[in-house]
Amino acid sequence: MFIDRTYFNFGVASLPDSDAVNNILSNQSFIDRCEKDILMKLLGRTLYNDLIINKDTTDTSNKWYKFIYGSTFTVDGITLTWPGIVNAEKRSFLANYVACEVLKQLEFTLSDTGMSRQQAQNADKVGMMPRYSKVWNDMVRMYGDCGIYAESAYNYLLMTDDVFDGWVFTELAELSGNGI
């Protein structure tokens, strides 16, 4: 839909170039399902459906074009920049959310005998929670940081001059390194 495998090559949301990761990310429908999940939380069903209808617009004045590719907005006379969900920096809360879902899938495997963890070979296996928490918390800040001057999706939708009627926002919480 919006992002692809290239969003996971660097930065907080980077994932290793391994067979296990590539098997998951080579399936664009997995990425699309994750995008839908987090965008439904951010926008609610009505606005999500409107976004999907307008996702291919090239009209730079369209509110969804600005949401997708970025725009500026003003708070108390201060101009802030919303980078959009698709950008040249390849940094998006969508990528972080997908990375978290990949990390969860890699942590456990469903087998004929139930859930199992893979054993590390020639390495020490470490828990995923510190890494997961870092990626998740970065995503939460881009998604819904409610600080007045935060350049988050929440603040953009709230403060932009464009009108997003029917907006239903689901707040997400940051995690500690222990996943709490």
C-alpha cells in the first residue's frame, strides 16, 4: 500500500537481511495488513476508508496527499513539519509498526507441538524486548506524541488547517525495556 522492504534497511526500524526476515517482508500483503491495522488505530474506519480511496491522488492540495507525503502546520505561530507516512528518509511509524510485528513473529514459531522458540546456533540468544521496546516507542512518538510541538501524526491531524471529520484516535502507550 504505502511502504515496502526498503523502509527496513536502516534506522530504528532496520531489520537484518536474513532468510527469516526476507520470507516475512517479501510478502507485501503482510506489510499491507500491518499498515491497515495501525492506520485504523490512528484514523478510525471512516477516515481510513477515505484515505484508501484517495491514496493515489496527485493533487498536492488534497489533505490525504499532504498526510501521505508530508506538509507543514502551525502551532502558536511556530511552523512544524509533518514528514508524512511516505518520505525520502524512509522513516515512518508504519515501518516501525511492521518491524514490531516482524519481531513478534520471529520470537516464536508455531509448530505441530505448539509455540516454540528457535535455538541460537553459534550465538547467545537474547530477549527481544529491549529492541522491540525501542522500535515500538519510536513508533508511538511518530504516531501519537501529544506534546504541543511534536511533529507526530496525531498533532498533524489535530492542528492542520485541513478538516478530518469523523476522526477516531486510539492512543498507544510507550513500553519500558521489559515490555511493560
